[in-house]
Amino acid sequence: MNGIERRENERYGSNRVEVRRAAPRPPPLPPREPARVKVASPGHDGHTFTCRGSLLRAFEERAAQLGCSLDWLFAEALRRTLDEPVDEPIAVPSVEAPTRVRTTAPLPPPMPRPSADVGAIQLRTHTSDGTICEVVTNGMVIGRSESEAGLLLVHRGVSRKHARLERREHGWVVVDLASFNGVYVNSMRTRCSPIVPGDVIGIGPFAVTVERA
């Protein structure tokens, strides 16, 4: 014991704590290389298989127990596998995607339309010249042709012969006469649709209301 240690022992007594440095940890072992098994026959290059992880460790333990090499053990395992009889071919289970069935709520029944009145009807529309009321008894053409239209609607958005009202057995219908901007009944475009009092026929920028005569 040198002089410094003697003085420290006299100063701190038996409560002195001796600090020792831990030995350095050894470097980690390199990862184990997988074993590669090559199976070949005369005239063929053969195939190479890779064995690693728990399977490789199991082969190494069995080779140590038998006192043989890994190559011999791999070859023996393959030979015994091929010698075992197979009663039925091995079926590989297939996973099919679940079938999705899309269900839709049933459509509500269509709202019944009021019973058609085969009597005369009246058409009411508002123009820049005022309100036009026209009574229809048998049939009428709506358009901007002064010579052919019974209900005259002068506007460039209205065709010369835009639509025709027809009186049929079960009531009145409006027919689109191949107009450029179409015919609308209650905001729904149509080519031929029954009409009853209360319906609104859209002809260009005009709203024609169907009323009882």
C-alpha cells in the first residue's frame, strides 16, 4: 500500500468504496451463414436450396449426435423423403376472397298521380306581356310559330313547334316535338308524360301551369 492509499484509509476508514471498472464486452458474434444444399444429377446443373434458422440448428444438432457431416445428413433426409409412399396428392389449401354481397334498400313505391281529367284544361303562364290563360279542349301546339302554335311563347329558347298537348282516352299528355331545349314536367325532362291539374310544364324560360278549366 502506497502513501496515498494509506492516507485515504486513515481519512475515510472502513466506509471507503472501491470502484472497479467492468471488463469490456466481447464483440457480437457474426451472423451464422445459412447452409446451401445443391442437388444435381448427371447432365443437369441441379438446384440449390438454402437452410437457415431453426431448421439449420436442428440439422446441426442431429449431425453432431450422429457424428456425420451436414452434407450427408441433407442427402439422407432428401432420399428418405422421396422413398416414402404418397397415397394421395397433397392438396394445397387455397384462400378465396370473401364474396361481397351488396344489399340495397328496396325502392319506395311510386307516388300515385292524381287521376287524369279528360275534360278541358287551362294553361296559365306569365310573359313580359302579362299573364296568358288558354283553354285547351282537344289538343294544342306550344311554340313560337304564330301560324302553328295555339299557345304562343315568343323567345329564342322556344322552338317553332316545341310541344303538343294531346287528349287521350286516359287523360292529357304533353309530347316533346323534337325541341332543342326539351320539355320538362315538374322539373323532370320528358319526351311524353301525362299531365294533370297542378303540374308545371317547362317550355324554355316559361313555366306553364296546368289548371282545371
